[in-house]
Amino acid sequence: MSTPEQGGGTDVLDRELEKLLNEEQVEEGDHERFAHYVRKEKILESAVTGKPVRALCGKKWTPGRDPNKFPVCPTCKEIYESLAE
């Protein structure tokens, strides 16, 4: 049986699991203060699966509130407007 020093065992599995868990982490930040732009199908998918979404500005979170009660994220708005041109 190999040891972690030799690169075997569960060392590789532990790194892969940690990588997957980090990808699913919801980011802290201003997503609580702003409404962000996200593709409609991603919002629906998140509602069904509970998985977080990524906004145009890069924020990652799980939607769950009325976006009409918050101002639009300035970064999302800038990116969206540049795409419309």
C-alpha cells in the first residue's frame, strides 16, 4: 500500500473532494445588497436543484429573495450594457 508521501492512498481523493466543495461554496459579499444579472434558465435550475448561480459580475450565491426590492449591481449592469452594444 502506498503512503501519502508517495502520492497514493486517499490523498488524491481528498484533494479532489476539497476542490469540488470549494467550487460549490457560496461567496460572501455584496450579493445581499444588490440584485444581480443571471441567465433565466440558471435561476430556474437553481430553484429546482438548490445549486448556487453565478452572476455576470462573478458573484456566486443561491437566489432566494425578491430582486425587485434591491438596486441592480453596478458591475452586472455595466457588463450587461456592454453586451447589448
